[in-house]
Amino acid sequence: MASINPNSHFNAEAAAQSLRTAMKGLGTDEEAIIKVLVAHSCSQRQEILSKYKTLFGRDIIEDLKSELGGNFEEAVLAMMTPWPTLLANELRRAMKGAGTDESTLIEILCTRPNADIKLIKEAYQKVIGRNLEEDVVSETSGNFQRLLVSVTNANRDESQTVDSAKAQQDAKEIYDAGEGQWGTDESTFNAVLCSRSVTQLRAVFAAYKSIAGKDIQDAIDSETSGTLKEGLLAIVKYVKDPPAFFAERLYNSMAGAGTDDTALIRLVVSRSEIDLVAIAKAFRKLYGKSLNDFIASDCSGDYRRLLIAAVGNN
């Protein structure tokens, strides 16, 4: 369930006027900006952006940049960006410069349905002017590279039917490729986890437990390592319980010393129109504290108010 939904009384001109009033003159009315953003869906925000330029002859993004700062600015700009472009930019950030942020690549590419991956690839080409798969290949290597190329191909089966016999066969092949032999055939894990539907994979996991007497997560943990293990485990965790997967990601962005604000913003904004209500419920169940309480203790000021408003009363 989404925490931000399309405004049923949408008026792009009124919303654009509210934003202009909030930024005009001395000082900025940050609360008014927050109110407009969380009251409209991403697609409606794009219409507001266009209407703003029509009404005032000004670029709302440039106005926001000139009036805001810090993490609050970053969060506001993320909400004003079409989600495929937002995630394409995040993927580029994860691969640009020295080192690669494999965790971000995994979070985005291993959890999105085919249609979303295709839109992200199109945005990556259009906005950044680069080919996503080519960048993935140049920035990763080995079995992890093959995993990401597989999911970037956006050809996962998305049917809702379950083939029990095939699930048993896949589970047996995974067992034989890992715990059932000396050494590990990572390609078998890749082939099954990157091509079967979410519904089918749940049947495979159940069959694996019956065959091996242990959870497939335990097998991946013991039979693989490094970024490949992180990627395979992400797929398994997401398939089992998407809200719990993202709740863990949110927790990790705030736990320990310092806060990974880039990840926190990306997760809240990108999931707000999909399942952030369910994620917030999973967060409370897993960590015994509400997501908003965590945000309140880790963030401050207008940035904190925006994130909490985006999460809603959950």
C-alpha cells in the first residue's frame, strides 16, 4: 500500500501557485513545499513542474535549488524527479568514479519488475546518455556481473502460476550445484533466481527446504561469497517478503554511526507510491520501533519533517 497517492482534487495551477508563493520574497515556507509534495503523486508533480514554467517563466528545479539546501534539498529534488530518472541517476552515481556501490545496484536492479527495469534503462540512455548494461559490465566482474546482466535484461517470467514439478527440479539442481557437490556451480543459482517468477521461486524455496533440510538462504550463505552472495540473498529476501526486505534496507541506512541519507531518501521516495505503508509495518515488527521514530532520531529540521510526511502516520 502506498503512503503517497494521486490527489483526487488535483489542480496543477493551484499547486504551482502554492510553490511559487512559498519561495517568493524573503524567506522560504518549507512547510508549504512539503505539503504540496506529499499531497501529489510523482506524475502529478511533473505536471506541476510544467505548469510552474508556463505560469511564471521560471524553472521550478532551479528555484528550489536556490532556496533550499542540504538533505532537505536533496529529498525535495528527488520527489520532483520522475522515478525512472531518479533510479537511473542513482545507478550512475553507484558506478561513477572510483569504486562501485554494489549495494545500490543490487537494491534497484534485483527488486524491480521487468517493465520498471525497461523504463530505468530508457531513462539511463536518455538522461545520462549511456547504456546501462554496458556500464554494469564495465564496473563489475565475474559471477556478480553475470547476475546483474541477467536482471538488467528484464526478462524474468512474471506469470502467477506455479509448476510444482519444475520447482522440485530447480530445487534439486540448486542443491546439486551447491551443497550436493564439492565446489559451487554459481551459474545454476543465477539461472533459477534470475529467470523464474516470484510465485515460482517461492515454490522452489519450499522444495529446497524439503530436499536439503535447510533454508536456501543458508545454502547461499555457505556456498557463495562477496557481492554475488549479497545479490543472491537480496533476491531471496525480496521474493520471500518485499516489505521486510526494504525495511531492513531502511534500518541499515540509519543504524550505527551516521546516516546514509542518499539511501534513505531513495528508499522513502521510490517506495512511497508502491508499498511504503507495508514497509513501515514490517519495520515496526522487525525492530520494535516505528520507522518515523527512527527518522526522527536520525534526521532533523525540514528534512525530517518531509520524510515523516512521506511515510505518513504508519
